[in-house]
Amino acid sequence: MGTLRVPVVVPSPDQDCERLKKAFDGWGTDEAAIIWVLGHRNASQRRIIRDRYQQLYNESLIDSLYSELSGDYRKAVILWTQDPPERDAKLAKDELKTKKEGVKHLKVIVEIACASSPHHLMAVRQAYCSLFDCSLEEDIVSTVSPPLRKLLLGLVSSYRYDKELVDNMIAKSEAATLHEAIKTKQLDHDQVVWILSTRNVFQLRATFDYYKLHYGKPIDKDIMSCGKGDLESLLKMVIWCIHFPEKHFAEVIRDSIMGLGTDEDSLTRAIVTRAEIDTMKIRGEYNMMYNDSLDNAVTGDTSGDYRNFLMTLLGAKI
Amino acid sequence: MGTLRVPVVVPSPDQDCERLKKAFDGWGTDEAAIIWVLGHRNASQRRIIRDRYQQLYNESLIDSLYSELSGDYRKAVILWTQDPPERDAKLAKDELKTKKEGVKHLKVIVEIACASSPHHLMAVRQAYCSLFDCSLEEDIVSTVSPPLRKLLLGLVSSYRYDKELVDNMIAKSEAATLHEAIKTKQLDHDQVVWILSTRNVFQLRATFDYYKLHYGKPIDKDIMSCGKGDLESLLKMVIWCIHFPEKHFAEVIRDSIMGLGTDEDSLTRAIVTRAEIDTMKIRGEYNMMYNDSLDNAVTGDTSGDYRNFLMTLLGAKI
């Protein structure tokens, strides 16, 4: 469950657009009004507002937000206002463009492939082609090295069955296959890629549960005992995103505020992309994992309109 | 270009439904009326007729066709009347269910993955999940053996960029990669799978053209010189479906009528699935490849309403 609060009586899209237009007009910008409107509308309402704003004022709402706002606050509001598949396609492109070593920059792609619905993943692939004149898979092949490439390609190409259907015999036999691959350190074996990229998430969770029950340790722990390489880190991330997406995002938020300075991009991404999905669970998990409050963590590391906007998405009354 | 002929002035969906209902009513069935209506409507018109028929008579049009018609004619009309993604999902399931050895039964899946639009392939994967409670990929993993499995999985998972965009440097380097894989008989190398399953078809055609120009022989001929195994046959089929789908379907039709008896299922599939895409080209290619007329071949091997229906889809005036 997300933390986005949509009012019981929602103003008409025209009223919302007028309020936004008024917030942009004249000297300064009425930040509270922007947060009041956009911070309380779900994805389909925001889509209608975007379309209606364009019709009414012959201007793109995203462009207006870009010219009126600034800094991390601007990034967060625009990320929130964009069409979610387009937003994720752009996030994936940005990460692939960096051509960094390691797996940190592949986090977004794993989140899209393993912690989103199959339908959303398909929509992101379509948006990627429309925006960048090539497929997401082509960019992965040209920028990510093996063995990460193989696993990542399998994951982004998946279209998993999306209902809860579990076969315990499959859980048992595929837990054994995964265990054998871990034992023999063949983490990029075709079988591993096929299991992780074709099975539905409920089946995979049952397989991971069986693994823990039968082999004594959680599969992600066993994988990390193979080594601390990139493939191990990627696989651990994949398993968390499938098994406990709330743990993964709690960790993303924690990492973003720990140490010197704040990684605002990661903090924004975690809250914006999950506010309609599972921020309620992320809050609980954050508390369990770090014995600390998510809300305090966010308010402690952010300020001003940026803080107000993130806290609005986290359900606070600003 | 297809050979389907849609009249300039199309009757309303209600008129079409009435005509069909009348054709089913009373003793016998008015086959000519069914062919006259359904054999001259495109996919979106047929969808509207299906929906409207259900609303008007509280009966499924497909079920009515099933109970009124019989034999190969029934199979062909139903295949044509179904929603194309659903139709292809069912064809793929039927072929996978047979668990035959070899690659002949994988033809349908290669056609869907390599000779259809990326959008259609996605729709087939969605329809497959809805109809069969598992993903197409899961069924491929459980029924197709390696090394065919790996290639087939890559192909059905693809979502290729769908506009004409060719990079000659890529054509050159990937032709070299393919040539090296053929030379070393590593036809299921990851690189081969990635090239064939992530590149857009225009790019791949340029790569195959470059291959022929630079290495002296068409790539499919070079592959077949590696051996006559299943992987070679599958790859040749993949390359034809991408490079010359019209050649592939001309061959499917030829094979279906040669020898003792006729393989009506293949003949029907080739004509029904391509009548709105490229049957015009298939006709020309058939002529070139076999020095024979496609229309004569079809009329010579079929009869009655089945022949009339196929010939209607091939643009004949019945």
C-alpha cells in the first residue's frame, strides 16, 4: 500500500490546471499550491491534468514546472508528474549513459524489471523505444559487460504471469537448481537466468522460501558468500526486489541519507516511484531494519519545498 | 501488402451481424454469406463484429461458427475471426503441447517472434498469460530442449525498435560476429542470440546483406553448411522470417501441399495470418521460387467452402 493521499472529493482537472497556472503566474511561484495539487493526485489523475493543461494553455505542464521550479524539488515534482513508463525509461537511460563500473547504476533497471508489474515493464520498454530510437535491450548489450549483461537482459525481457499461482514441486526443484548453481559458483548459468526471468514473482518467492527452509540460509546470504563481486551484488538486488521490494527500497533510502551529504536522486526515486505502491510497507521495514523512523530520516536530511513535497507523498499533512 | 479485399462501402457492424445470424438460422448454413461477410473485413472490423454479435444475440460468434461449420473450413474461419494475438497464443500453445522433437513444431513461434510486429508479439505474450495461466517463456523452458530453448527464449522475449534505422558499422561488426560463430560452429553463442533478439529487423537485414556481400554466401546457406541439425534449421527459419518473411511463408505453403495429402493446418495458418500483411509478396515469391502459381496450388489442393474461403482471403472474387 502506498502513502499517497488523494482527497475524497477531487477538484475537476480544469480546476487543478487553473490552480497550477495561477501558482506559476506573476512574481515567484506558489509552491504550496503546486504541492497541494500534484502531491495529492494519482497517476491517472496526473495524466489527465497534464493533457488538460496542454489543451487549456497550449503549454506543457512539465516545461512550466521546469521553468518555475529548481533544484531537487524540481527534479522530484517533474519525476512525479511524468507518465510513469516514460519516467522509468528516462531513469534507465540516464543510468546506462553513465557507463559506470559496478552494479550501483543498474539499480533502477533491476527495480523496473523485478519490483514493478509485468505490464509496467512492457510499457517502459515501449516508452524507451519511442524516446530513444533503440531498444532498452540494445543499450544494455552495448553498455553492460558480461556476466551482468546476460542476467539483466533476461530480466528486462521478462513478461511474467501476474497472478498468484504457485507450484510447490517447482519451488522444490528450482530451489535445488539455484542451490547447485551457488555451490558450484555458476551464478550466471542459463538455468539461473531462466528461473529468475520467466517465473511469476509468487512462484519465485515460494522457491526462495523453500530454499531457506531446506538449505538453512536465505538464498541472498548464500549468494553473497560466493564472493563480493558485481554478479553477486546484482543477484542479491534481484532477489530482494522480487522477494521483499520494501526491504530494497528501505535500503535505498537508508543508503541515500547515510554518510556525508545526501544522494537526493536516489531518495527522490525511491519515494516518487513507490508512493502509489508500497511506501507504507517501506516505512515499516525501514523501522525494523534500522530501528529508526523513515519520516524522521527524510525530514532530517531534506529541507524546504523538497522536504514538503516528499513528506506529502509519504502521507504527511503539510 | 496483403490480399484481403475490404469493400469501399462497408455495411454497419449490426448489418454484418444480422447477415451472419441469418446465415446460421434454419436448416443448413449459408456458407456464401459467412465468407461474403467475414472474408472481407479487416481485424478491427472483425473485432467490432465479434463484440456486437455478443451484445445483440447474447452468444459468442466464435461458438456459433464452431457449431455451424465443420472440418478445415471451420478451423480456417475461426482462426480468421479470432482476435489475432489470442489466435497466435493458441497456435503457439498447441504446438508446444505436442512436445515433438525437431523444429517443425516451433515454426509458429518463430513466425510470431520474427515475422510479426514487436507490438503484436507483446500482445501475444499478454494473451498467452491470460489464456493459459503461465507465460509463453515458461512453457518454452519446460518443453523445448537446449540449445533451441535459448535462442527461442531470446526471440520471444524481444521488443525490437520498430522503425527503419540502420547503422552500417553495426552491420559490419555484427556480420563479423555471426561469421565467427558460424566458422567455429558456436551457433548458440550468447552474442548470436543477443544480435538476433535485440536488433531491429531493418538493422538485421542490413547485417545479413553485408554478410553476403563480404563473406560471399548468404548467411542462411553458411549456417546450413554447419550441419543439418535442429539448431541450424531453427536459425535458418529465424533468418528467413526476419529477412524474407514472404519466402518463409511461400515455403510453408509449398510444403503443405507437396507429397501425399495436404497439411491443411499449415496452409490455413500461412494464408490466414498473412492475408492482411504480405500475401501479395508471398504470391510473387511463390512464383519465383517454384515457377508455379500460388492460386493454382491452393485451388488444386483444396475444395468446397474451405477453398472458397482461402481464395477469398487471397483476393479472388468468389
